[in-house]
Amino acid sequence: MVSSTSRTFCRICHAACPVEVEIEENKVISVRGVKEDPLFKGYTCIKGRQIPDQINSQERLRFHLRKAQDGHFEEVARDEGLDEVAKKLEEIIEQHGPGAVASYTGTGGYQSSCALATAEAWHKGIGSHQLYTSVTIDQPAKTTAPMRTGSWGAGINNFRDSDIFLAVGNNPMVSSYSPLGGLQGTDPFTKMREAKKRGMKLIVIDPRKTEFASSADIHLQPIPGEDPTLLAGILNVIFENSVYDHDFCDKWVELSTLNSLINSVSRFTPEYVSKRCDVDQGEMIEAALMFANEVKGGAGTGTGPSMAPHSSLTEHLIICLNVVCGRYNREGDLVESGNFLYPDSPRLAQVIPAKDPTPGPSSRFRNLHGYRGQMPCSTLADEILEPGEGQIRALIVSGGNPVVAFPDHELTMNALKDLDLLVVLDHRMTATAELADYVFAPRLALERADVPHLMDRWFAAPYTNYTDAVVEANSELIAEWEFFWEVASRMNTPIPLPGGELALDHKPTDDDVIDLVYSNSRMPIDQIRENRGVIHTGKEYVVQPADPDCTSKFNLMPDGIESELDEVFMESTGAELWPGFDPAIHTFRLTSRRLKDVLNSLGTELPQIAARSTTNYAYMNPDDMKDLQINNDDLIDISSPRSTITGVAKTDKTLRRGIVSMAHSWGGVSLTDEKVRDIGTPTSRLTSAREAIDPINGMVVSSAIPVEVQLAKELSSN
């Protein structure tokens, strides 16, 4: 049998690791890393190595489904299903207006380089602002906080030449994600060893001794939910010792806001912070001075702090820490990433002025607004359920699973069931797909052309890559962008992409769409196609001097920050944000956890992954388990002020006491977790979409959740 090898890159997560794929008669046989790649140097993770199982899986959907009147699914031909969906959408728009149609692009959809851009353009074409993405589920503060303070035109210091990095709730060894200036997922273990070898110091703030924290010079393990308290304390130490960058602040920070910040954090003394966060006072002071006294570096957060109480404030204080220590690229510095897929713009050593963080359309709920062209996911259920003008009646889900990912599990399911039309694009029958009216089976990564659109801004070098389809897909399968094109062509609505409208009178190719989506790229797309897996030495951005007329400065105390710092100081714990919180009952905190084997729960359908685990274990400190007489694999009830889930207990000595650590986005449609050992449980059931919500970005508190832990009423052990 003749075999061939094709070079491409993985798209199970956003790291875009280059891989070589062995193919026999259009079937993927194996994958391996590309040792010759100058950036990744052969690195892959366990997720990427399962690509053959994913694409060849018997569980994979290879045909489209329609729900019959009796509730069972039946196969429907591609064109027939698309005809019906387009007709239903036209009827809904005719009756309720274009705002009644919404879409959600989830983590899976983000891995396709044209999926979100095409969805956005389709929304513009029909006149609906109801676009939702997974960004507003776990990290909206990363967008809104720098808009409120202003940002630095040349970006944060590069990891590759940093003397120091401070990471809050970030574990790039597992998540393959780090904030700008942090350790990216391009062979992170090697990169970390190299950084330590050259003398870089690492400070990690995390309740768990993660793989990243194992390399830390100082590891602070605070009580979950106390990140803003600890960061305010670190800033106070820096100000009290006057080790901040006076010259940078004098030039680029509004003096009144700096003085206000100094005053507001002065109450967060080392004694107070140490006691409240339960961290060593001396180590906290040492960490603050270590960060401030090094020359280059930065601080950043993972998604965990963005899901915890006071998410906007936490991200704001990280920005303040970088600002007052001057952790930004200066004139003449080289910017780490090439940013080749997006419009060329100079990197100026100056402040980009603050602006309204929520300039988008108003939600009907909680005085929230859209931002960055997206509406907050925390309002979607209510936008569906609440009658009146603007009520959503149709939802298209692209590569996502709102049933288990969205806050308030039960409310979300009630909302999805209330829709007139629910369409899901996914390669597997997720909990959300089970509720759908139509399920369309997509082409998977190796079956389409792509560019690494997410990592383009994060690559630790000016690097380009491109892949064409390396195996031919079944003609019935449909790419995410293709679904929107097919519907638009039937509805005769435009799809206005950056390079022009997508033609509706003839079928475009993947490359046609890529050309239009990335038409304004810094490097022409044709050149990127010719430079696959290439570092472009000499193509780095060189930071340019500030515009002589620039008067913009950082605002370190935008509206609400002072009062929120007051609020935090007056709390005994961030858990007080929860209605019904009882410190005598809710003695544990449930934190979100990234797993190396899977992306959220994506991958559990694959044999080698399933052999490791089919559930999102409830990890606990062994001493806590001993006190509660809980053994490994026991079923435990985990109860927040809102609801209860059942988890499968597992010991984890890397956790400090008082924590339950679980992965997000598991489980199914059941509210009783009878299949918890097989499919896990949604931690989102513990949350409310209407309570404990950040007032700026709409983030529902989904980590550091106050919970009670006890053996399940019906104990079961393996």
C-alpha cells in the first residue's frame, strides 16, 4: 500500500504545533512533530498525537442530522438541511427582526481560521448584533481592562529576553496559553529550561503547585479568589519601598491616578494581605521586590483569575503592576511576534489612550453592553427566555457546547429548549447537539486549508505557517465558514469580509475565503503560503519613537476601581459576592483546572484519552480527603449556594488545603450526574447567570466558587 507524508499543523488547540501526517489511501495513519521546524523543534502534545483517532473515529459524525417530531434524530441530506434552516431563519427574521438570530462560536470553532470572521460578516449581512463567543465565558477582562486604562503601543516585554516573569493562575505547560510577554505553547518545557538557564526569575501565584510553579523561584499559594488582595499588597510593597519606575510613570501616567492608586492600596499591608490570603509575609514582600528590581519582564494572568471574583479588578491590577514597573518595550526594541496575518501598523513607544470598554449594543439585561463586536454570554439565556423586542429565537452554535460551558447549567438548557431553531456544527454529539433541531457535521482540521490565526500574535518569533487540506473530506461534510456561506446564498444576504464581499453566485474555496479574511495582512497571503514553518529573521517590528504630539497617559484609576478596592478591603473573603454564602458551610473553594490530555472535554471520545480518564475528577488535598473520610474514586457531593454537583474524588498533593480543583465544560444534559464516571459533571451548574457577575465585563464568577464537600449520599467506590 502506497503511503505519503504531508506537513501541516495541529488545530486541536490554538498552539498550532507543526506535524507530519502519514497518509495511506486518504486515511491518516500517524502524526509526529516536525523536528526541522525552527520554532517548535518537533514538539507536540498528547492531544495532537491523537489526530488519527479523531479524524478516523467511528464516533465522528459523517452525516447531518435533523430532529424528527418524535424527538429522535434522522439523517438529512446536506442541501435539504440547509434549505430548511435558511427558510426557518427567514421566517424568524420576518416575524421578529434580524436581532432574533444569534450565533455562538466556541473553542472548537476558534480553531478554524475563517469560522469566526465569516460568522461576524454573516451577522452584518443579516443585520444582527447577537454574536457570542467563548471569550466572554472565561477571559472578558483581558479585553475590557486595558481599554479602561489605556495600553502601550509597543506591547509588553518579550519572554525571550525577560529577567523576570510573574504569572497569576497561568500554567502554559498544560494550557499552551500565556498572556503576551509570557511563555507560549511552542515547546514550553524547553523554553522554560532555557529561560532558567539564562537566569530568568519566575514568580507564580497559584493555589496549586502546577507544572509551571515547579520552576518558580517564588511560589505563592493564596486562598482562591484572593488574587486582587494579593496584587494590591504587592503594589503596596513596591510603592512603600519606592522601587517603581519613577521616570516611566512621570512621563506616561496621569499623576493624579498614580497617587490615587498609591493611596488605595496603602491599606493592603503585608500583615493584612498575608493573613487574609494565607501566604508567607516574607515571601510576598520578596516577590514584590524581586519583580520591581529586575530590568525587563512582565506580569500576566491565565483564565482562572478571569473567572474568579473581581475579575476586572484583578486584570486591572496586573496592568498597574506592569505600568508602574515600566514593563514595556521601548524605542529600538524588537517585538517578539511578527503579527503577519493582520494589518501592518507601527509599534510606537507611547500610550494608546483609554476608551469606552463596552461600546457595543446594549443587552436587555444587567446594564451590560457588547464589546469587540461580541455580546456577553452571561446574558444569552435571558435574551432567549425573556419575551419582548429583541428576544432571540434562533441560535447557531459553531464548535461549542453551551450546555456545559455556559454559566448556570439548568438555565442554559431551559433557554436552548425554548428556541424556535437551534443549529449545531460539531463533529460529535455533544450535550448541546442533543438539544438541537439540526446538527451539521464539519470538516476537521486536516480536511481544510488554514493559517495559525490565533497564535500569529503570540508566536515567540516572527513566524509564518500555512496548510492546505492534506486529506480529502467526504463531500457531505461542511466547513464552518461554508455553512454561513450556504445559508447566505439561500437567503441572498451578503458576507462582507475585509477583502470584499464573498461571492454568492459560485462556491468559494477555503483559500478564496482565507484571501478575503486576511486581505490586509502585513505579509501578503501568497507569501505566507510560500513560507510554511519559517522564522523571518529581520522581519521583527522595531519599536518606533513616540509621536512628538502624543499626550496620552495611562489612567490607573478609571471609574469604579477605587470603590471596588474599598469593597475588597471590607470583605473577609471574595466569596461574599455570592448570595447565600455561609462561611460555616461553604468551607472549600472550587477552582477551574486545565488538563493536559484534553481541551476542556474535547478528546474524551478518543480511545487513548478515554483510557486515562472519562471524567473531570474532583481533585483535593489528601489531608482534606482524610478528614472527610473520602477515598480515591469515591463519589462526593459538591454544593455551592446555588446548586449541587456530584464529582469523583481524586487526591492531589499539589493543592493547598481547602480546594476542590475541577476542569470546566464536562458533563451532559442530566441534572443528577448519574453518568459522572463516564462523562464528568458541569461545574457551571454551581453558578448563576444572574448573580455574582462582574458589572463591567459581565463575567459570571466561575472559579473560586464557595462550596461544601461531603460524601455522596449513595457512596460508590471502585
